[in-house]
Amino acid sequence: MTATSTFGLSSEARNLHWLLTNLVEEVPGLQSVAVVSSDGLLLLSSDPGRNAEARTADSDRPKGPKGSAADLATIVSGIGSLTLGAAKLMDSGGVKQTMVAMDEGSLFVMAISDGSLLGVHGSADCDMSVVAYHMALFVGRAGHVLTPELRIELRKSLEAEPSGSA
């Protein structure tokens, strides 16, 4: 996994990039991580080099969340919406975390703030409790700085990314 250049970003945006990089480096078995806004837009990614691939119509590019951070963002947004709807129907309050265990991996979704979500795609052998713990740390540290202005800055930085960066 790679990190985007943080040149020209505000200190808050650089801090979020650092937190994401730290999450990826500290937790073994993470394959992809994405921070998604309440409207489903990718804000921050552990694999930004593949964001450009998500914008292309090339049929040869890899599919699924391993194929691009935008794919993971779409999945995280959909699961977040589904679980929020379920919680409302059940009169159970807000959704804190969702976990999907699969034969070949796991997907974790955790609420950050104002509808933003942190999504993690882990390998089959990742320690789910360690992933959940580190996600909670990220959410606790990122939630108070993820303002509407910062969301706009992060979104613009993704859109401005050169298509060949890795």
C-alpha cells in the first residue's frame, strides 16, 4: 500500500494521511482502507495509486476492492447505508461498527462522524479484534478533525491526483 503526497495540504489533512498510514503499517493483514464521506465519496485511501485506475474504463484492470479504493468506498457506503436503515427500522440508535466475515477475508465498517465511514478490507488471517481496536483508535483521533472544509480539501486532493501516481 502506498500513500499520496501530502504536499500542499493543510496540517489537518496531513494528520489524517499520517493516521491512515499508521493504521496500515500497525495492523497486519490489511489489504485496503478507505475513508468515505456521508454521500459516498472517497476521501482518503491506503492505495491511492489505484484511484486513477478506478476512473478508467479499461476492462483489464483488476475488479473488486483490490482493484481500486473507489470500489471499496462504494461497498463501504452501501453497507453503511444498509446498516443505518436497519438500525432505524429496529429503533436501535446509530450504527457503530459492522463486520462481514468471508471465507477469504473480512470487511469492517466503522462510523467516524457526521455520516463519514472508515472501511477496512482485511485478509482471511487478520486478527479481527486487533483490526477493530486500531479502527476505533483512528475514529477517535480523526472524528473531531473531519470537518466539512477538510472533507472538501481531501476530495479535491484525490481529484487532482495525477493519473500515473502510485
